[in-house]
Amino acid sequence: MNLKKHRFLWMLLMAILPMSILAQNKVSGILVDASNNEPLIGAAIYLEKDKGVGTVTNFDGFFEISIEDGKHDLVFHFVGYIDQIKTINAKGNVDLGTIKLESSSVGLTEVSVVASFATDRKTPVAISNIPAAVIQEKLGNQEFPEVLKSTPSVYATKGAGGFGDSRVSIRGFNTSNIGVLINGVPVNDMENGKVYFSNWAGLNDVTSVMQVQRGLGASKLAISSVGGTMNILTKSADAEQGGSFYAGMGNDGYMKTNFNVSTGLMENGWALTLMGGAVKGDGYINGTSFEGYNYFANITKVINENHRLSFQIFGAPQTHGQRGNKHLISTLEDKNENLPFSNTSGAKYNSEYGIRNGEEYGGGYGYNFYHKPQASINHYWNINSTTVLSTSVYASVSTGGGRRLRGDLASEVEYDRNNFKFTSMDWRTGDGLIDWDKMIDHNNEINGKSDFIIANSINSHQWYGLLSSLNTTVDNVNLTFGLDSRYYLGEHYEQIDDLLGGQFFLDDKDVNRSDNTPLRKGDIYSFNNDMQVLRNGLFAQAEFVLDQWSAFVSGASSYQNVRRIDYIQYEPGNQISDWANFLDWSIKAGANYNISDKHNVYANGGYFIRSPFIKFVFDGYTNDIIEDAPYEKVLTFEGGYGFKTRNLSLKLGVYHTEWRDQGLSRSFQGQSFSLLGLNSLHRGVEFEGSYKPTKNLTITAMASVGDWKYTDDVRFQEFDDQGEFVGEFNAYVKDVSVGNSAQTTAALGLNYRFFNGFNIGLDGNYFGRNFADFDPANRTTPETSGVDAWQIPDAYLMDLNAGYNFAIGNVMTRISGRINNLFDTVYITDADDGFTWQSSPVYYGFGRTYSLGLKVNF
């Protein structure tokens, strides 16, 4: 009886199975960006009633999903775009054709044009895109530039380890020689080209997409893009009403909250989006506690179909402790017999702080505070179907600086890097920290001039600019003409903040007051100078687009005027220098050929001359202009090949960059060095690829090998930390490797998505052939000629991230987590060259860190 029953069940199952198979219908289509028809890679398609049934698009934006007979609501979702829902009546296979998703930000298309956003297989440059979805999944509590560490020829670290102190280099060039654009507006410092990411600490919360253009890139501006361009597009006004709230936590007291609300685009054409947040923590490195806030606002008015006006402002005021000194490996591992204290903190040791009134208190180069808001008014005018005029008027008024320990006895607190020990332990505690209480007691006892004071080195600025671009199409030629005008006023001075128990302070550097004038809190001393910069530039580009070919030629020129105003070293009537005038120009061209739907090749090249950074225009810290200050000259060319199918994408490129007559400024343990006429050669090979063996799994890979060296010896000037000239010397740097930027890198990533809303990712990174940064003071004798810098040991790191999307009622929610340096690997990120590991001060990278966050969208 049982056998017959089982036989009946098997027969029934075999009869039902084919029916169930036949009941599965394939629904397919291609998902693209509505503004430019670019495929949306990795977009999610799933059943509204059952998120466990779904798929993702491949590299062509193609998707295919199997669903049962009947009526279903199919959701198309991609971060940064408005969800679209289609009702499917499945009775057989269904081809939905091309489905266009609209950006969730009003006017993002116009911004991408102004920002010279490059298009794969069209713009002939090496590019890597990091969309908001990847930033959301991969960043966690890392610094913003660190999301780029799996990009070819990019080296991103936490630098000194304080909040916002991260740094990034591309092809061996630091941010002074990387163009950083936010919505097309350059943000590199007008004096030295640097970008301090602590000033943009909330940028990751408002970024829609970040594109790294290696080499000269696609930007039409005459910017400092020797190594590449970081092109960041932020949110504008949200197209839909709603908002979100985020709360996160992590290691070492890390806490973050963030909110976003938007009216959406209303019937009257207005849209308002507001975002704000706060972050704080104790810091992974000792003495690096931090507190920061960020805000963003966009007000947009769609006047009519041809005109749109928007106002945008964002900023991130912050304060954070810093680690101002590298130390020997033997010190950080507590194996230095000459160390007069026991380092129980290991690699987290920080010699630049102490405890004051029961709280952490950073000393010289141990504390930073800054606020750099940027506001802009933007007008977009569709003149006709082929012509658009985009204009942005922007302003940035910053305030802030860093703490300094000054006074006649302040040098006794410093770390003597020549002897690898503190100058004196008299003003330090038994665990190697600064003894603030003892300094205050000392100042109280002498009851007069303070031998120790706290000062703030202020570096504030006012920056105003106009950026206007006219884009028009004539037949197959896309023409762009533009204007880039900027005015900059930089204010630099040192101001007394705390007399540390003393009565007054004396300074003999101001020619406009008596040396015996008592100085107190709020008084400016030591140095007080302004830098004014006027820059007016024009740019033009012609882009030719045919069926398989695309090519461009572009040129830019700018006239820069610089002058210096010194209020301490010069008397009134003689405080303003003459104008120093420079004419910069650049030209570049490139072409892309799509051999077929799968294969393409490209090549580009360029040459530009750039005026020296302002530091190298004036003789030391004076108003004397250096006659015939050399222009920096850059010649570069590169080529590449791309292969792309629905499931596989490969890119291979080579590059060659010659950089001549560069000015380089270095700081080591309080001393600063100015090098002029330095030459270097950067060349290498880059590879990156992605593969989707299944609809749920994506495999990414990257490898890059560079050969970056200085090609000639050079002379340099040395100054102490208050700008006093020490001397001029030779530096034997020919054939020395460019330092603190790994010349061999590789990465492998696995990302798996379950269609119940869960994703998990594992990323491995390798950093090799990373050399210590040469110290000019160590290379003044012929015996050092031809000796390369110490090579930092290779590093292998693994990171893990996971996230889960789910609904609470009608509210979409995401919980996400990330573990960086999963296996707690001990490794070195930065070093000052001492030729051997025993004599090269270093920064260690962070050990295992983690973060966990919850985001609610409403």
C-alpha cells in the first residue's frame, strides 16, 4: 500500500514539474541613464512583493529575470536614481527593451557637463568611476580618499592618522599635482595646490559619483592635473520628496549621525534639499580625538524648460588631534634602548599631546581646527536644442589653523630626529607625553615672561570665482568654450592663544613695535602676511564624434598675478610687494576607436607649462621676487585597450610622464625644505577588470606597476619651523625612487548579492615597492649619490563589508557593517628616509577597525 502511494506521489511530481518549468517566463531588458543612455551597471531588478526574486544588470545594463505566470510589479532600483515600477503580465517571455531611469538629483546632467565628466569608450582617457552605491558599501568609517585604494596607480592612506589627515597620490603625484574638482569647481589650494580632506569631511555623505581620471584627464581647465583628476559630483536638489536618517558607530568611540530631507521638485518648480550630520570619536591613534559637523543645502528653481537656477552651500567645521611626528620602528615596538620611557602604546603612540586638566591636549602640530564652507549660485541655460550655457559664481571663506608650542624653552620638548630622541625629558611624563602641568608651574614660578606658550598658526582665506562654459554641437563636432576667473586672499599669521600660566610673551621679529612690548592672548607675533592671487583663464575644446571614432583637442591658458603683503618684517608704505606675473598654458589631444562592440583602443597626449607655486615665487619668507622663477613643464602621453562583453570588462593602459623644473616643499620634524628645478620621470602599466560569472556575483581585479624616479640632483634651501633661513645645500637625488606612494599595487574583490536584500563583499589589496620619502638633509654629501631610499616592506590587507536592505512597514531601511584590515595586519604606510629601517621614522597603518550603521529612508 505504501509502495503504491509513493509511486502515485512520484508520478504526480513528475507531472507537475514540467508544468512548473513551463510556468517560468523570462523578462529581459536594458537599463540606462535617461540623460545620456549610458548603461547602469549593477542595478537591481526585483519583484515588489518578493525581493528574494531578482537579478542585477551586467556591464551592458542588460538583465534577465524568470517569473511565474501572472501579473507582477517589477521594481528597477539603482542608488542615485528614481525607482521605476513596471507591471508585467507574464504569459511567455517578455522583452521590455530599453528602460530609462531618471537621476534622483535635479540637474545632475548639466553639472556633469560642466565638470568634464568622461564617458567610457568615448573619452580617450583612463577613468575609474566610484558611484554612490560603492561609496555607501565600501567606505564605512574610513577617510573619503581611501575608497580609491583599489583603483590602479592610486595610493591612499590615513597619513598622520588624525581625523581628515588622509592623503592620496596618483601615479606617484600627491594632491598638489592632482586636480580635485567638486561640481567642476577646482578646490586645490591656490598657494600650494594641496587639498586637506579634513576641510571636506562630510563630502562622502553628499557625493553622487566620483570619477578618477588618471593622467591629464578630460578637464578643460588649466588645473594641476599632472597625475590625474578627482572629479566629484555632489547631490543637487532631490527630484522626489523624502529623506533619510543615518546612525553609525565604530571602534574607538566613533559615533556618526546624519539626516537628509527634501521637498522634491514641486509643481511651482522649486526644490529644497537639506542635509546635516555630526561625527566624533576618540581616534585610533592616541591623542587624536575629534569632533566634526557637516551641512549641505540646495535650493533649485526650474524657471522653465530652458532655464534653471540653483544655490548650493556645504561645509564641515571640525577639530581634531594630530600626530605630528613619525618615530623609529624600534621606538614604536618599544625596542629602543636609548628611549628614556617605556612605550606601552605600540604603533598608536603619539608624542605630540599630553593630559591637561584631566583631558587630552594636543601640543605643537598636535591639534587642528578648520571650517571651509563653499557656496555657489549656478545658472543653466538651454539656449536651443544644441547649445547650453552653464555659469557658476562661487565663494569660499575659510577660518582655522593648527596649534604650535612656542617659547624660549619650547625646543626642549621637541623630538630630535637627528639623534632619534627627545631633546630633553624634563618636560615630559614617564610615559613620554607632554607634561603641561609642569610647564604651567614653571611659568607661574618665574612670574613674568612665559618660557612656554600656546599659539595658533592661522591659515585662512577668501576665494571668489566665476566659471562659465558654453557647449554647442555643430554636425558631429561638440565645441566648448569657457572662462575661469578667480580671486584669492590668503591670510597667514601666528596668534597667541594661551600663556600657560605666564604673564606675557616677548617677540623681536616685528619691526613695527618695541622688542620689549609685552604680548598677551590674541596678539599676533612672529609672522603676519597675506598672499593675493588673481587668475583669469580661457579654455576651448573641440570633440569629434562619429560612429566608431571620437577624438578631441583642447587648449587652456591663464594669466596669474601674485603679490605678497608682510605686516611684520616691513614698515608701512613698504609692506606690499610688486606683482609677479605668469602666463600658463596647456594643450592636449586624444582619440578613441571602437573596433567593435567589444573592443576599443585610445591614446592621448599633452604638454603644459605651469607657473611655480607661490612658495617658490618669493625668496624665502620675504617680499623679494625671485627673478626668472622657472615654470614647471609636463609632457605626457598614454594609450590603452578595452574589452567589454555583457559579463566581462577589461582595461589595459600604459603611460609616460616627464615633469621638469618642479618646485617641491618638504617638512621633516619642524624643518622645511624648498627644492627648485627638480626633474622626475613617471611611467607604468595599469590593468583593471570586472567579471560576472553569475547574476549575483561580481569579481573585480586591479594591478598596476609604476617606475617613478627623480632624474637629476638639485639644490635646496632649509628653514626652521618659524621661517628662519638655515642655509642652501646640494641634494643628491638622481635615480632615487619617488616616495610614500606604492609603485606596485593589486586588488581583488568579491561582491555577492542575495535578492532578499543582502550583500557581502571581500576586498584584498596589495601594496609593494613603496619607498620612504627622501630627506634632503640626508643627501648633502657625494657618498649618498645613487643610493636609493629605504624600501618599506610590502603590505597585504583584507577588508570585509556586508549590508541588508529591508522594509519596516513602508519605510526602506539598510543596515551595513564593515571591517577594515580584517586580519589585523601590522604594516607601514609612510616613512622618512634614513637609508635603513633602523634609522627611518615611520607611520604604521591602522590595525583592525570596524563600523556599523543603520540608514532609514522615508
